[in-house]
Amino acid sequence: MSKAPAGNKLAILNALNKGGFVSGQLLGVQLGISRAAVSKHIASLQEMGIDIFTVSGKGYCLNHSLPLLDKAQISQQLALLKCDNLVDVEPVIDSTNSELMRRIQAQQPLQSGQILVAEMQQAGRGRRGRVWQSPFGANLYYSYYWRLDDGLQAAMGVSIAVGLAVYDALKVLYNLEIALKWPNDIYLNNKKLAGVLVELDGQVEGPCHLVIGIGINLLMPDGASTQIDQPWTDLSTHAGTLNKNQLVAVLTQCLAKRLAQYQQSGLAQMKTQWNTLNAFAGDMVTLSTGQRQWRGVCEGIDEQGGIVLRQDGVLKSYFGGEISLRKDA
């Protein structure tokens, strides 16, 4: 597993991120290291999938400007939106969700609405134990802590509210029309753009801790895409230049609004909107848990957040975090 850039590697990346060519000699002088050491760092950055041109006599240049995360800029953007969320930024982490879950289990003080974002995950996770591809700087790896005092049962439909929050943020910032796939995928032009992973810790009744993980493809390097087993797209393909810090702030604001709405009235008001965005509306689909499968026409969600299938003219709802939904060929 490649390590994320730190120290001199991160300094080189920040210098290149300003745009244009930078000579190896200048980088060496700035960092107090030899040109050979600079060259070695460049090679290891390239191994991580970061696209760096090397031109003799000119130096090094990033093929794409990597929109790096900056805690101060995120806080500034949050303040502009009148949000007071605490934010932590990590260059590299095993998984943003795993880190927040560890803090919960260690009973560290966490403020509801606290967010953790990272440039790279070394053990990013999707649903059902899948690996979430997490190359450095290429995507948004985001987790949000939320305390819910109404018990685990009350958290059943949270991923529906989270999907709508992602829809809200991408609509506000880039005017994109995305579709939502139950229970927690975000699609654009029939390709996966983002995913949600909600994890819980708590009692059936009483306080419940939620970690809401969101991964959004921003500028996925081609090398990483060979590991993905379904059609995918990224935000830069549709939205041009990205300000990752602004995206973090707007996503946080949209999430806070949707969670407040969810806490107040459940999915009663959100169900209709979600159903208009349903990626598989009216399609024949297969639900599977590994052991069992059900086929039917996808009719959207009910007020508890379950998926509704029409089977032999009868509507049936299905629930469960381990159910996979696929459109029939």
C-alpha cells in the first residue's frame, strides 16, 4: 500500500499545485535537499497515481491541479454559510469513518456535526465490506458525526436524507441533476458518482451515535479506475474546476439541514422528492442479500425508507443495510 505524501513530498505537491512548471533545482533549494532526492520524491508521487509531467530543462508540472483540502479555508467557507461545525483535516488516514467510530468507542468528546475529511484513505470502505478506491487528492473522503437521542430504530432512514443532502449540494454548486439509487448511491448519467456509508453505535432506545461517510469522485486517475467494478464518473468531468474546500462546507450545510428535517418529521416530506430522483424508477430490479433474491418493479421508497417493489401486482417493502439492488439487464 503506497503511503500518502508527507513532509517533503507534501511540500513538493503544494509547490506544483500552484500551477506551471517548477524546476527540480528550485524545489531542492526551497526544501534543502538534493535534486536527486527531489527526483525520488517525484517518482514516488507518480507511483501514487498523481499525474506529474517531467520536461527536461523546464522541471515538473502537475497535469491537473489537485484541489487540496485546507482546514482554514473550510472553516472560512463554513463561517460564510453561518455554520459552526468543527472540522479536522488529515492528509492520510485508514478511513474517515473508522477514525470517528474509534473516537466514539473511546468516548472522546465529539460535537454533533463535527466533520473529518482526508486527502487519502488507505482502507476506504464501501457497503458490504467492499473497498472504496481512495487515491490521494483525487476524491472527497468525508465523515460527519451526528448524535441522535431517539434510539437505533429512529436512524433507519438516515441514508435517504443523506442522499438528498448530496443532491442539494451538487445542485447548488454545479447545477447537476443527479439520480439516487437505494439505499445510498448517487448516480450521474447512469454512472456512479458518489456513495454513502452510515454506521451506528448505540442502544435500541437512548442515545445513538451515527457516523455518516460520503465519498465523491472528483478527479479520479485512470490507474485507480481499473479496480472499480461498475460504470463510474467524476465531478470534474461535468463541473470543470472544483473548489474542494467550498464543496466540504456546502455539503456540511446541506447535511445539517436535511438531518434537522429528518429529526423533526422523518421521511414524510422527503419521500416524494426522493422518488422523483429514483435512478431505477419503473425498472425491473433484483434485490439480493447473498442468500435470497427478490425481483420486481422498483416503485421507490416508503415513509420508513424501505424500497418498494411491485411483485405480481402487490407492493412490498424491503429493508436492511445488507441488501443490494441491481437493475435487470
